[in-house]
Amino acid sequence: MQAIVLYFTAAFAEIAGCFAFWAWYRLDKSPLWLVPGMAALALFAYLLALSPAEHAGRAYAVYGGIYI
């Protein structure tokens, strides 16, 4: 159960970070949008590093398959 919460939190952080960059670039938002965007992407990477190793391979494969 903890792994599922970890993955969903990481996914939310990734979406938030990517949206901040997209909003800055495509919607001409202030460059200050990049600060929380970078923080969210750093949180995303940190949370994925905390994921259990025995589930990481399958989770990354599913993630890549959905993303692509």
C-alpha cells in the first residue's frame, strides 16, 4: 500500500513540475513558475528513488509504456 501512495505522489509531482514549465513556456507565465516546477521535479525524482527495488522495474516499464 505504501508503494502505491509513493507512486501516485511521485506522479502528481511530475505532472505539477511539467505543467509549471509548460505554463511558463506556452502561456507566457512569469519565470517564477520555474521555481516550484523545479522543486516538484526534484521531489518526483526523490520519491522514485524511495520506491521499493523489487517493484521498480515493473513500475518503470508500465510507466514507460503508458507515457510513450
